Amino acid sequence: MQMPSHIALAAHDIACQRGGRTLFQGLSFTLEPGEALLISGPNGTGKTSLLRQIAGLLPLAAGRLTATGAEAGTPVSELCHYVGHLSAIKTSFSVGENLAFWTDFLDADESALPEALAAFGLTPLADLPAGLLSAGQRRKLALSRLFAAPCPIWLLDEPSVSLDTASVKLLDAAIRDHLKTGGIALVSTHVKLKTKFAQELTLGQERAA
Amino acid sequence: MSPALALLVRDVKLAWREGGAIGVALGFYLVVVAIMPFGLGPDLNLLAHIAPGMLWVALLLAALLSADRIFHNDYEDGTLDVLATGPQSLPMVAAIKSLAHWLTTGIPLALMAPVLGLLLNLPLDAMPLLVLTMLAGTPAVSFVAAIGASLTLGLRRSGLLLALLVLPLYVPVLIFGVSTASMAIVGPGSPWPPFLMLCAISLASIVLAPLAAAAALRTAMR
């Protein structure tokens, strides 16, 4: 299982601009090890943009992000697993090869591979070309990446889309286990999860008000 | 396996499995060179004289055909996002992917050149040097193509725009590549000074092009 993590994530007055429009500004939160943040809000209020900013894929328009407890000089993005709308799956590789690549590329131990395959019940499909997977199975494969290499911060953007009820439960349990080992999760979802979220962030409120 | 090696192996495997990239580039190279004698007539001396230039121009066009694949597929399916958050810096990712393009396109094209040289009456004793020149020059072709591929990321029909952007940058490669081969065939002078210039261009591209490509990738992912 994963090593306990002691990393805390803090956002100080961050802002996001897309196409000259300010999506949000003055956003601050602090997540201690083992805490999860639920991000909600109507469509187009910047939920995905916030997660992509933390993953280092979008620039911050203002403010800063800090991770305390990590080795000095490690950018926040390297501590993150980002699972977004796109699955990052190579259709000409088998399910096992897809995961094995991520284990290698993210510099993790190869012994994590069987566990990662089993996490969402993909072990029987390991030799199947990923191009044959259904939408739900593709999503499970994308989520299995979370187990292919340990990272303290999980950024999950609508992780439950196209998952069946049983798999949503597995995902829910996976997030709880991650928090137990001191991990941090930021989840944007519209599905009710049993995971206890330490904090909630609703975007787009000031505009409605 | 180290992250860098894992990415290189994956890219080479993908190019091999998906087949299209290598096959289309080699086929295009063959067809372009094969129709030249029909356009120029059966003057063997003329063909031998212009063979190095023809082979080089056709090689550049064939290499560009598969250049948009360097980043396009990974951009479309979200892999690039994950690669960017990984332990490797983005210039390193760009460099490894360009290297994979060279291994899967540059080397096969360079090795095919002497076979096509036969169609153009290229003197047999010039062939080893021609292959050597192409092996030395094609890294520049792949690495510079990566700049174009990253700049045109996310555009429809990016292939044509990519060619417009990148072909002018190939002029130095073309000049020194062709003059090395010409010096060897017709002289006068030694072929080595232009050959060393070609090596210098390749080395500079390997260092500088990934930085430019990474900057363009950052913009494309926004």
C-alpha cells in the first residue's frame, strides 16, 4: 500500500482567467494531509480550470499554490495525479501495457502493477486491446492510473462519469483509503459520494448573487 | 525502466503498431522519387547530377508527412496532460518524442535512400556517404519538425500549415546535406566541411528545438 504522506496543499488568493473572462478570483483554501475538497458549481464556473491550474496545466492569473511537507523545489504539479475528461489511453496497447507505461513513466515500482489492475477489477481484461473497452471500462482504466504510481494529491474531474454503481462505490472507497494514508483529494463531482469531504468549495456563487 | 526510456519505447512501439506513419512515409518517398525520371526524361547524366538534391527534397517532404503525429495523438487523448504533470520536464518529453520520430522515420528514410538512388542513376560509390549524410542530417529534420508539430497542435488540417512553417527552416539542412553528397560525386573539394556543418546543425537542433516545442506545448494545453 502507499506510504503515509504528510503533504499539505494551500491556495492563496488564486484567480483564473479564460479568454479574457475572470472565472474566479481571491480563492483560498488549505488542505491538511488526509483532507478532501469537494468542488461544485454550475457548468462553466471553472471547476476543471481550477484542477488544471493545480496540475500546472493552466497558469495562475493571480495568487500562488504551495505544498508544505514536500521536498524543497518540487513543483506542486509533480505531486498530483490528474484524471480529467480525457482518458489518456492508447487504443493500440493492451490494458496492461497502458498501465505498465504509466508505472514506468511516473517512476514507480513495477510491483504496483497487479494491484493497480485489480483496483477496478481490470485484471481479467489485462491482455485486451484498450480500443475494445467500453466507455465505463475506459474510465476505470484511467482511474487505475491513480494506483499505478503513488502521488499524494489526487485531482479528479467528474471521476464517476459513465461508471456503474458498483464502480462508483469502488472509487468512493479508493478515495477514502487514499485519505486514510494522509493523501489529499480534490474532487469535482455531481454524484453523491460517501467520502467525508473536509471542505466544500462552490464556484460561481458571487456571480449568481 | 527509467521514465525517459519508457516514453521512448512506448513511442517507438506505437509507431510500429499503428504502422501508418512509417509505411506512408516510405511509400511517399518511393513514389516521389520514382516519378522524377518521368518528368525529367531519360538523360542518365542529368539524373546522376541532381540525384542527391532530389533524394534530399523528397526525404524532407516524406518526413513532414508524419511530423504532426509527434504530439497530435497524445494531445487528442489527454496523454500530453499526464506527461506534463509527470517527473520529466516538458522539454525532455518533447526531446524524447522527437527522438522517437527520428528512430521511426528519419532512419528508415535514410536507409531507403540508396535503393531509390538506383532509380536516379546515383553512382554506387557515393551511396555510403549519402546514407551517412542523411543519418547525420535527419535528427535536425525530426527535432525541427517537432517545433512545427507543437505550434500547430489543435488545429484542423494542421499538416499543410506545418509544412509552411517548417520547410523554410530546413534550408540549411538541405544546402549542407546536398553539397556533401555533390562534393563526393562531382567535386571539387572535400565533402567533409559541409558534412561537419550538417552535424553542427543537427546537434544545435537537438538542444534548442525541444525548448521551443515545450513552450508551444504549454500554450496549446491552456
